Amino acid sequence: MDWGNLLKKGMEVFSQESNANDDVNFKMNKPIDPFPSYYFIFNCESAEIDYISPELKNVLGYEANEYSIGLLLDYIHPNDQPIFIRHETKALEFCKQLSADLQEKYCVMHNFRLKTKAGDFIWIQQQSYACEVKDRVLKKTMVIHSNINNFKSYHKHELHFIGLNGHPSYYNIQDSFTLYTKREHEILSLMVQGLTSEAIAKKLQRSIHTIRNHRKTILEKSKCENVQELLVKAIRESWV
């Protein structure tokens, strides 16, 4: 079945037993965003929230004056609090390794359970972006909280560093994670493709000694015992 016939078939199926009122009800009852979300602007200097979007009430039920960074940890599920702190600590370590021009090129993402005003816990996906950098110093971040409670496959305590505009992403970060430089990432990508040190040196027009030093550093940062373990981990955790 080609694309045209598929569209025609779809029109036939969805036009059956439909009327204008059904269309109106559908538009009124279906949420526009499958992930109801709110966001806030976190001031890194004052460690306070500068602004929080009104959607907070729709997602968690709180008013803006009932929500703060100080209260956020209290709202997190007790079992998730140490995981949240560990992930935020790893995120800070990651950001410290980034040069100033890369601060706005990454999104930090992890999931946890958050308490609503009604007393229930729902799964939240947190995304954090640098939204203001001055004099090469991060001043403010935008933090987005999305309700993913209905998406069971997302109910995992995982930490991801998502590269924007073509920058490499790092998924399911473990405690041993260390950020690779652009050159190291390039060499690791070629290693995963099966290229030898000699082939990499020729491709990048670098000396074999330089490539071997990079490979040694890459292995050390990975905390792996050997290159085979490194390549398996790089593929499994989508480092390349």
C-alpha cells in the first residue's frame, strides 16, 4: 500500500460514524501536550527561583508561593532523594568540565517521583538547560518538569547528558563517567568503527604516538579494564 492509498484508507476509517459534535468533543477533551509540564528559572547565584510558570498548578496542584528550591527536596519521594542528589552532583561535575562556549550546548535529564498537593507521587522528567551565561559564568538555568506518570517505560532512575546541535550525548551515566574532549570522542568513535591506531592516525593526520596517548587517556577515563570492555560500554551507553 503506497502513501496515497494509506491516507485514503485512514480517511475512510476515521470518517465512519463521525459527526461535527464528536469533533468538537475531541478537541475539547484531548490534551494538547501528552507530557503536561511547567518550568522555572533557577538563579545560580542566589540559589532561588526567579520565575515559575503558571502550569505548576496544573501539574502538581501547588501555587507559586508554595514551591521553592528549599521545598523541592521535601516534595521528592524519600527513596528518590539520595538518587536525585547523586544525579545533581554528577551534573555539576559534568558542567564543570565543559568550556564556557559549551555550557549552552547540553541538556541534563533525569527522572524521579514528586509529590503533588493532593499527596500522590507522580513520575517527573527533569530537563535542565543553561539559559543565561555572562562573562563565561553560568548565571541562570531553565528547569522543565514534565509529568510522565502514564509512560511506564520512562519510570527509571537514569541520568543523561543530551548534546544539542550535533554535540555528543551521554546516556545512563554511571558514577565512573568522565567527559571526553572533542578529540577523544572523535578517536573513540573511530575505535568503535573498528579502526586501528595506525588507521586513525592516518585518517586524522596525527602521529601514531599521539593517537596511542589519546587511547590510553580514553581507557583511563572510562574506568574499564581493557579496550574490549571500553567499546562494549561505549556502544551500550551511547557515548558515540
